[in-house]
Amino acid sequence: METFSVHGAPSEYILQEGILNELEPMLIERGIQKVLIVHGQKSWQAAMTFFPAFTSVTSQSYIYSGECSLSQINFIAALVNTNEYDAVIGIGGGKVLDLVKSACHVTHKQAILIPTLASNCSPWTPVSVIYDDAGTFIRFDIYPTSASLVLVEPRILLQAPVNLLIAGIGDTLAKWYEADVQMAVISNKPVALQISHYTAKQCKDVIMKHAKGAIQAVTTGFVNDDFIQITETIIMLAGMVGGFGDHYGRIAGAHSIHNGLTVLEETHHALHGEKVAYGILVQLVLENKWSEIDSLLPIYRELGLPCTLHDLGVTILNKQIIADVAGKATSLEESIHVMPIGAITKERVAEAITSLENKLALEKELA
């Protein structure tokens, strides 16, 4: 039997209004007396009014460079070792949290994570995406231990720009499609894969039911049940898909299309989750699941997720542009090749993109 590595959850996770008031006693019960707090400028502005004053735990703050890069990891690790910190608290979005997880892995210290965005599953997973100092992707690392503590104050997340939440919804929706295409063909799934497949389906089902209400919470400024459901889907359920599914629960076609889109300068302004959402539609064309595309288009349009390349900023569309995207998306190292649907060539992907664009152009014409 194939070996699966399960990284189910952080040691402790709490989502609750006012939970940061409990931070210091939770540090003390972990034997933490001295901490380094790592954050960005915007993330600290979002969190500072909720962050407690410590009375016995000593702390120092560090504003990171903006990237989870090898130089930043090494710098923070050196800070931790030199000053003998017991733990590192990360406050921010995915890059800050990934940076803290990586530095804690290097120094064998506890990671305490406080997300300020509901845009990805970084708070949940023992995974870091590593970039160079210029922001170019290098690799992703998987660690043997998860965070010691994850505290989610929903009122902090509510302050984030609504487009980041929508992008997070798009990225999380891909969890179902990228996991299902790999797992649906496995007839006798180990229990870990059953959990992963179930939570992946929940990612889609919760989004279809609660996404509109969650966005309404952001626009009105009041936390509601829809917002909590979507927040925990983006952080917890999405994290469990890869945590229990290992490589079967990670990326497939949609993320490869995202990577292909990076060759188009016109799409550089678009958020990661927006490009992944478009990638879902292209992946479904490759799977010949047109009825599933039809079921998704209403929620895409309602939330403002991109359905076409024009929606992502591409003003002139021709065969060469599509070929460039398809070529990058089907590079040998790309995850699109894990899909068990035959050889996936750049020609096949170019045809899928063209078919999707033609379908939506015709629908627009007939509307």
C-alpha cells in the first residue's frame, strides 16, 4: 500500500471574538516566556487594536520584507537563536505565516499563527511557499510539525478588502476540483483519503451556500454565520484536504493554468485565487464537464470571479497568446500532469481555453 503522510491540524485552533485576550496565558502554558512577533505594516494595523498587552511574557517585534524568502527565513532564524526566543508569533497573511513556519522549523521553536486575512489555508498547514527576494517562486516546503497554536479573531478578518476574500473563495473552490479529479478514480481509498475527499467536497458545498452572505458581512462590517462558515472553510477545510490527502489533496489542473497565466503581463494585477478560479473552468473543459461549468457560472458572476481571459485583463486575444499560456501550463514540472485523463499537451490545453472562450463569447452574444 502507498504511504500517506498525514498532517491533520495545528496542535490547537480557536476561532472566537476576543480570543487574543487569552493569548498570554496560552503562551505561558506552553512554557513560552519570550517571543518574537513577526508581521507586516498592514497586518499590524489590522491586528493592533485586538492584540493584548503582555504582563509577564516579553516580546520584540520585527517587520518582515514582504516576501517569504530564504534570506528572510535565515535572518529571523538568526534573530531567534541570538536572542533565545521560545517561540515566534506570526501576524498577517499567507507570506508572513509561511515565513514564521519556516523559521520555526529551522530553529525548532513553536509557531503561533494569527491570520489577518481569510484568503488561504496557510494558518492550518505545515507548508511554506518559498520565493526569492524579488518575489519569484522557488519551491514549497512541507514540515514534520504543524503550528502549536492558531488563533482567529474574525473581526480582524472582516476588515480585509473584499476582493481578497473573493479570491480566497476561488482558490478554496479549486480544492474540490483538483482533489476530485485525482481521487475519484481510486476505488479503495485509505481512510485518510476518504477524509480528504469529503472535506474537499465540503469546500465546494459551503462556498455555494454561504459565499454571498459572507461577502455581505464584509460590506456591512458585521460578522455573521456565513462569514464564519466561509472563513473556516478557507482556513480549516481547505487545509484538511492536503493535510489528509497528501499529494492527492494538493494541486492539479487549475493551479497549472494559474501558472500559465503568469506569462501574460496583463494578468499580473489579478490575485492568485482569481487566476485559479479561471483555471478551474479550463480544467473542467479538459475533463469534458461542461454541465459542471454551467452550474458554476452563476456563482462566478454573482461573486465577481473571472469567467474569461478578458475578465482577467486580457484585452486582445489570439492564438499566440493562448498558446503561450498553454505552453507554460504544461511544462514538465506542472501539476496538470497528475490528472488521470491521458497525456495533457499544450495543444490540448490551448484547445480547452479556446473552447471555453468561444462558449462564453457566444452566450454573451445571445444574452
